[in-house]
Amino acid sequence: MEHRDDIGAKLGMWVFIFTEILLFGGLFLVYAIMRLSYSNEFHQAAHHLNAFIGTINTIVLLVSSATVAMSITAVQKGNNKLAVLLLFITLICAAVFMVNKYFEWGHKIHIGLYPGSDLMVSLSHGQVMFFSLYYFMTGLHMFHLVVGGIILTIVMIKVQTGTINASRYVLLENGGLYWHLVDLIWIFLFPLLYLIT
Amino acid sequence: MHTETVHITPYRAHAWVLIALLALTFVTITVTWIDLSALTVAIALLIASVKAYIVLTNFMHLKFESSLFRVFVGMVLAIYVLVILFTLSDYLFR
Amino acid sequence: MTEEKTHHPEPSYLVDTGKYKGLMAWLTSTDHKRIGLMYMYAMMVFFAVGVLLGMIMRIELFFPGQQFYGPQMYNGIFTIHGIIMIFTVVIPGLAAVFGNFSMPIMIGAKDVAFPRLNLFSFYLYVLGAAIALASQFMGNGPPDTGWTFYAPYSIQTHTNVVAAVFGAFVLGFSSILTGLNFIVTMHRMRAPGMTFFKMPLFPWSLYATAWIQVLATPIVGITLLMIIAERWLRIGFFDPSLGGDPVLYQHLFWIYSHPAVYIMILPAMGVITEIIPTFSQKKVFGYRAIAISSLAIALVGYFVWAHHMYTSGMSATARWIFSLLTFLVAVPSAIKVFNWVATMYKGSISVKPPFLFALGFIFLFMIGGMTGLSLGALATNIHVHDTAYVVAHFHYIVFGGVGFAFFAAIYYWYPKMYGRMYNFKMANWSFVFLFSGFNLLYFPQFIIGIMGMPRRYFDYLPQFTFGHQLSFFGGVLLVIGFVIMLITLFSKKGAKAPDNPWGGRTFEWRIPSPPPLENFDIMPEMGENEQPYDYK
């Protein structure tokens, strides 16, 4: 007899999410301390970020979270086809987010604004801290987005093949939880980085 | 062990949650246009927290999980807030 | 590790029943008992390396001035000694070895909640340890920052810090996954009828430990990643020349690394809490107080980190807050000690080797704990900060506490692990050497520390010579003690062990020694009126 414990699996996922929250928590702590020391310079530096792209990405991520949540409903109702479609939309959203980030980072790196660059070192201390935090936080977030995308791709394939179905879908739920975590972190990153002008 | 009733959230509920989140995003952007100086951060964080709460309870299904999950989430957030406060006890009083 | 036929219908977990035989059967096994043993063997190797490095330091310190090697090498040696002993031995320590071996049996489960994840944790552990060790031989020489990797030196030194830091990061990840596994296991897999307050106290201590592992380790994870990013990308969070703040590094580092002390010591306390009632044949005194004090230590212990930083230029407010909290965390620790003593009171005590080591633990832990309070007090701390006094204090906790509990646990569960007994006389001798050697090694460090001997110094003033020489001889006695212990345990097969050699009451003593693969022939239950420590 195979041991199966969906609640246990979900509990495990939640505990893992706690570690992720505290992983980013360490960064937010650094942000808080730096913001405290360099409040004005953070305001100035934030002008260099493109709030429009930030907003687009926020909307994209929120939509992707909703589609993941809906895909669970679809699987519960036995509609695997719709679930695959919804998951596919989620992955498209992730791709859009990445493309936006590519242009956002690309532009900054193009004008020579990246950690360790000559331009960066010539900036005031507070601005250096802001851009370092910007790169580190969004970079780590992006890494999680990629991992989440890989997880959801696997999940999508399993929904397609029927391994995940109306009577057995904890894997989808856990993949969804991870994806919402990525969204959660962005919900805080967005105002703290883009909207402090 | 697998006897608890499954709660199926209707599509429409998810759609409403999404609309609420988008609306809050809009609000938080609008607020930055108004200059409230020191309050700006507080308001931005407050709105972000509301959004996070909505995501946690609805998308992440906490509303329908056993209370153990909610207790854990609350505990983790409380510990994290305490960590920040204790660290600030150094930086705010130097 | 072959085992002859037993009279039990199910073969023991030591017999290979799967696809593979021999070493491969172990390396691919998801059985919690085998994984526990694999951790133990790995840790013994690392521990031996750590002891060797420690002795190399003691030899150099035998006389003032340079004897055999120079200061740079000394810096490298104390760094790797710390990294090995902290990250690969005591932090995974009792939780990884005995948590894996005993905990699922004690709560009446067949295995942990996620057996494959458990094996994955083990491989992460091996990988992390290998990377940390490799840092010694790659790049521009062994790291010389101390195991704390304090910035800004750790971002300036040309030695191979990145590899060591990355090794510690991987080890942290392994620790997180073990904690996660244990939390879910204890929530979901307890035997029917075993409520949380009927769970034995070693699992209780592991539960508290697991939460620290899960909630504190990520902070050091991200901090270590920041150190790597500092070195590679110059992000400058901790680099004052770019506007960063080195004290912030210390905060982040100790937010994990102080709770890490409780990751080490809580399972040790849990083991002692199992051993004392078994060898006193008496119900544990204050079951609930011990269980809750584990959680209290975990919780309060999370918020005492900055007592490592009194001299780093923190605000006065922060200093008294953290000093107060440090004194608070001593309360639940003391509760445990009182309960152990009260359990022994009027018990029918049989002084077998595990009990002897448990007594040694209590004695050494008390010295370590008391001196910890004098370090936690603001005024005295200023005087003894970064002296040999600190070195003595944390060795009394980490070695006298965790180490002796580890030895106690080996002697306690050895019959269950291998189905064999060992020679008590030899085991007692190992205790005599270890205990006297330990005190001779570390007690003089308290004294020369108060006299002003700084820690991590390659050279010293002549008045400290005698203290250092005593320490050296203590070290020799310790090494002899280890050798005796290894001979006792692993040189030859002892007599066959009965299922319950000590008269214990917890579940692991109701099943065969060694246990069958799935632990229980009939899944155990706990009756309405049953308690975990029902001694007469």
C-alpha cells in the first residue's frame, strides 16, 4: 500500500514557503536598514526605474496567479483541458515578465548602471545601495520565477497526461502555492523599488 | 485519513479576487502621485499587505485550510516582524 | 555490516533486501535508519578531521612564538576547524543522526514523511561538506576569516572564501529540508492515540529544533549569498567604502547563528531527557514543563542574537534589550536541568555508560550555561569579549554539551542500531578520559581568558604558557578517550543485544534490535491512559 497524505504534502510545501519568505525577509531587512540610512538618495535613485514596466509586470503576475488558482478549480471539476490552457497562460505571463525584465535590465546595463561598474561606483553611497538592492532583489525574484515556471511546466504536462486529476491534484496545488509566493514577493518589491519617487 | 470535504472555489470568485488586486495596484500607483512625504511608504506597505492578505487567503487557499496553517503563517510573520523590530532597536537608537 | 538470521519474521534493516547489495544499497536507501547511520559515519570522519585540526592548533600554541608554522596557516586552520565542527558536525549533529534513526520509531511511524527528500538532504550535506573541504585546496589558499565570515574582511581577503561560504550555504539547505521533513513527520505520522503531549521528549526537542532550522537558516542563506555577490559583483551591502554597513552583516549572520546554537543543543537536551528517566526507572519529572521549555528556548533563542555584538557599536538600547533577552533564555534551560535532577531523585538509578555521559552533559552544560550568562551581561562582556574565555564557554556548550550528549546517544541507541552490546568497562574508561581531558583542555582557557588571552591569536604573552600547555595535555587525553570509544564500539562484535537492554518505555524498545525495515510488525497505538514514560 502506498502512503499518501495530501495534507502532509501541503504542510511540507507551506513550511518550504516559510523558508522562502525568510530568505527574502533577510533582503527586506537590508532594504529597511539602508532605506533608513539613505532615505533621500533612495527617492532620487528610484527615478531611474521604469515604473511603467514595473506596473505591467505587476499586472502580468497577478493575472498569472489568478489563472493558476483557476486551473485548480478546473482540475477539481474534471476539466483537465481547461486546466492545461490556464497553466499555459500562466507560463506565457511568466515569459512576458521575463522579456520585460530583460529590456529593463538590458537598458540599465547598456548605460553602464550595474554593480561594480564605473558609473555605479561614482554614484552616491545611497544610490549604490539602492541599485545593488534592486539588482539583488529582482534577480533573486527572477530566479524564483524561473524555478516556478519549471515546476508549473512539469505540472502542466502531468495534467495533460492525467497523472494529476480530479481525485489527485496536490502536486498542482503545491506548484500553485509556489507560484503565488513568487507573486507575493513581487507585491512587496513593486512599491518598495518602483513607487518611492 | 483522507476524508475532509474538498472545497472548490468557483471561477468567478477567482476573477473577483483578481479584479480586487488590480484595483489595489491602481490605488497604490495613484497614491504615489500625491505627495504625502513620510506617509507614502506607510500607505504603500499597507496596501501591499492588504494585497498579500488577499493572495494568502484566497489564491493560496488559507481561508479553507485547517486552522493549523493559519496559525503557522501568523507565527512566521510575527517572528519576522519581531526580527525587524529588534534590529531596528539598534539602528533607530544609535 | 552483515547480520545473521534473527528469530523475527521480518529481516532487519541492516540486511539488503532491495535491488542493490552492499555499499550501493546504503547509498540509495531511503530508510530513515540507514540515512541516520550514514550521517553518523560521515560526521565521525569530519569530527576526526576537526579534532586533528584542533590538536594542530594546540601543538602550535604549546610555546609562545612560532613553533611549526606561521600565522597565516594558523588563521586557515582555526577557520576550517570552525567550519567543519560547526556546519558539518554539530549543526546537523544529533538531529540528523538520532533524529533520523530514532524519532520516527519513537512516534510510531514507518519512516519520515518524505523519505526521498530525506536522502536528498543527506546528499546535499555530503556535497556541502565536500565544497567546504575543497575550499582548503582550491583558489588562493584556505579561507582565513574564521567560521563567522565577518565582513568587510571576508570581502577583502584574497583567500578562497567563496567556496567555503557556498559550502555553508548548501549545508544550510540540507538542514532546512531535514527540519521541514521532521515537522511534517511529527504532525502527520504520530501513532494513533499519541497526542502532542503524549509524544516522547526527544521528538519534542526535535520539533522545536526543526522550526529553528526552517525559520533561521534562510537568513544566513541569503547573507552568505550576499557575501558571494559582494566578492563577485561588488554590490557593497557590507562594504563601507560603497556605503554598506558591516554591522548589518553581523546582525544578519547572528540572526541565524545564534539560533543555530539551539539547533545544536535542543536535540542534545532531548537525548538527555530520554536517558535520565530510563536509567532512573522513574517517570520524567515535569513532562509538560520540559516539552514547553523546548519551544520557549526555540522562540526566545531566536531573539538574543545581538549579544554577540555588544562591542560592535550597537545602540545602548539594543544592548540592554538583547542582554535582558539573553538572561530570559536561561530560564527554560534551567527548568530542564531542574527537571532532570528531580527525575533522578529517589529513582532506582543504574549507572550505565549512557547515564554516565548524561551526567557529564549536565555538569558541563551547567558550566557552559553559567559562563554564558556572564558573557551575556553587558559589563563583564566588555572585558572578556573575544578572549579565550569565550572559546572555553562555547566549547563547554558545543562540545561538553552537544558532544557529550552525542556520545551518550550513541551508547544509548547503539544496541538498537546494531543489535549488539558493547563492553561497559571500556565505555566507562572512555568516559573517564573524555571527561577529564575535556575539563583539562577547556577550563584553563576560562582562566587565561579572564587574564586577557585573546581568541584566534597565533602568539601570546609568556604568562599564558602554562594554561596553554595544560590545554594541550587535556587535548591528548581527549584523543585517547575517542580512540577508546571507537575501539569499544567498532572493534569487535559484542554480545547479542536484547530488544530492550535498558528497560526503556518508548516505542523503539518494543521492537527487535536491530529493527526490521518498516520498524513495526503491528503498527503501535497509544492507549487512553498511557503516557510516554510509564515507569513503576
